[in-house]
Amino acid sequence: MVTALRPGFLSPSAGLKFADIPNGLAAISKVPVAGWAQIAAYFGFVEFSGGFDDYKSGTPGDYGFKVLTSSDPAEKTKKLAAELANGRLAMMAIIGMFFQDGLTGSAWGDWANYTASPLRAFESELGVQAPVGFWDPAGFTKDGNAENFARRRQTELKHGRIAMLAAMGYITPEFSKWPGYLSPTLGIKFEDVPNGLAAISKVPIAGWTQILCWMAYCETSQDQSAGTPGAAGDFGWYVLTSDDPEIKKKKLAAELANGRLAMMAIIGMFFQ
């Protein structure tokens, strides 16, 4: 992208021209002290000249600049809503530009130019899918440690599988329940168990014991140390597998995607 710069000097006394200022974050290093003083002074003027009590009047942000206003109340409301929406988008956009600039040297830089990134070690891993590609906003993989990545992937896969079962288990009782007793000794029928989180209060101690024992069996029945099939989530259950490597890869990727969706879904159900 070609950008146009103003002619002349940004700072005549320092011999600094506008053309000498690089784009993006690198420009910060070129602004002289007097320039920062002017910026800070203008910030102060904008803050103090408008006052701090405009929120009390019910017209926050109204500084008398009426270029895009309207005498029609409905049209004015529409434009104010658009301003807020555009502001929210701009806040996300500028942060994205900062990150892009910091990684590639330009707000419009090509990710392919950033060859120093340790994240590249994981760009071809299973689970790197459209539309976000390799997505690690918290920077868990910034150290490039393959062992840590594999451990987190193993954890993600387990949580995704549990969440898929949980989501189905949460939805199913809304439509049908098993006949008979959940606990014959306590006289608790399946139909007596309420849906949702309230069901927790109805599970007897023996039921929780069975659940915990089953979880322990799943964890300890197979070696899950680094480099083993168990570490990769392979427990010998091949219902949805394939002999075709590409189809198998596609199905494994789908499992990760569905697991991620299920994790979001079950949390949403809990809140609901």
C-alpha cells in the first residue's frame, strides 16, 4: 500500500521532515519531545474544554460538532448508533494493526514476512482451521515449546470430548428420560431428576462414586505419557476413523472443531 505524506518539516529545528517518519509503530521513535508536548496539551484541552459532567445531561460525547447530525430524532438515533458501532470496530481494528505492525513491521504486512515467529512451529498442526487460522491470543505458545503445545492439545482434546458428551447429556433429558430407577434403594426415579444444574442435587453418593471411578479408569487404563497414542487421544475407539489419511485428518480436525464448539455450548447452557 502506498501512502501520501505531507510535504515540509515536522520539526524545522530538528531538521525532521514528514517524509522521514516511518509508518506504523516505528513512527513513535521519530516524534520529538516538543511534538509529544503538543499532543499531550491537545489531549488536555479536549478533556477539560468539554467538561466531565456531560454524562449527567444524557448527551455524552456532544461537543457541538454537528456535521453528521439530523433534526429527525429517529435519524439522529440511527447515526449515533452507527458512531458507536464504528467506534467499536475501530477499537478492534487499531489493536489488530498494532499486533500486525509489531509482528511484521507494517500494519498491512504479510504474515509470511514474519519468519522469526516461534508460532510457525505449530501452523501446520491439526486444529489450525479457517477462519482464524493459528489463533493464540493469550500467547500460550509464544515460547515455541513443542512439548507444552502437545500437552495443551491433549488437554483440549479431552475437554472437547467431555464437553460434547456433556452438551448431549444436557439436551437429551429435555426430550426424553429413561424409565425406571436411578437409585432403587433411595427410591429415586430418572423422571424425578430435574434438568440442568438442579440435577446435581439429586445424584446419590453412590452415583458420584461411580462417576469418579469411571473417570479414574479412563485416565489410568492407558499410557498417556508424551509420544504415546494416548497422548494424541488415540484410545483404540475407531468408529469414525478411515483408512484414507486425508479423510482421517479431516475427521480428526472436525472432532477438534466440534469439541471447541461444545465447550462454548456447555458453558452457555450452564449460564442459561
